[in-house]
Amino acid sequence: MKIGYARISTADQKADLQQDALKAAGCEKIFTDIMSGAKATRPQLERLKEQLRAGDTVVVWRLDRLGRSLGDLISIVSFFKEKNVQLCSLQENIDTSSAGGVLIFQVFGAIAEFERNLIRERTNAGLSAARARGKVGGRPAKLTESKKDIARKLYAEKVPIAQICETLNIGKSTLYRYLESHPPK
């Protein structure tokens, strides 16, 4: 039996393209996850694995939908091999039922991992360059300098924590984190 697996990273994306291609390839069942491929456990992939029988073929639109690293892909394909299940990737035209398909799978997996590493390196270089220019990423701090002064004064006056937080419109954990890093004198 041909069983399809599709994955999209966010709910904003659509899986239609992948699902249509899997149906056209003759898949009788299709499992779809909506989550990052970097997640170790993907519920629909786990369901698919549980239903596999010897002789089945798992069909994916592209290899990167199945795994995000060469190690991850090899682990999944090894699992399939133990179950006597084949893997077919439509876009890369890979079929692990042949020795050539296994070789091509490993080469494409290595290239995909190389590409992701390049993207990661470029992203980190861009972040470093931005930091060198004085740019700071992340969300803005909840406690401005004026709020910090008010928090210190109120805390010193023994005002209840809940009231300080309400006055400054911050959470208790924010206040406690600040007080830990700047203990009252």
C-alpha cells in the first residue's frame, strides 16, 4: 500500500499542493503534520509509522517534509528498512527500493543539510553584524528605567508584590527576575 506523508510548518501554510501530489501518486492514506520538521516527535508521522506493514511504500512530496537533517532522514529510512517499507520522494525522484535510489537519497540528504547549515551561518552572521552596529534583537524589555526606579522604591516601602505588579503592569516573574539581578540595598 502507498501511504503519503505531508508536513507544513505553520497553520498559515496550506498542505494542498503536497496532498494533491500524493493522491496523484496513488496514496491510499495521507498523514499530515502541521509543525516544524525540527520537532523530534510529530504525531501524524508517529501514527503513520504505527500503521506500516512489510511491503508498504511511504511517499513524500519532498525529503525535507520528512526530516530536517541527514541524521533524521537516515534514522527514519532505517526504521522503514527494518519494517521492510520503501520510501519514495516525488520531487527528488528517489525510490529506496533500489541501490541507486538509496545512494541518491543519501546525496540529496547531505546537500539539503549543507543548505540548511549555510542558511544558519548567514543568519548568525547577519545577527552578529546587526549587534556590532548596536541593534538588539528580541522583544522590548517590560521594565523601563523609570519602572525599575518605581519598583525599587515600592519594594523598599514594603508594598505587596501583587500591587507593585499591578501598578507597573508587569508579571510577578518579571519583577522577581529584576529583583534577583538587582537586589535591594
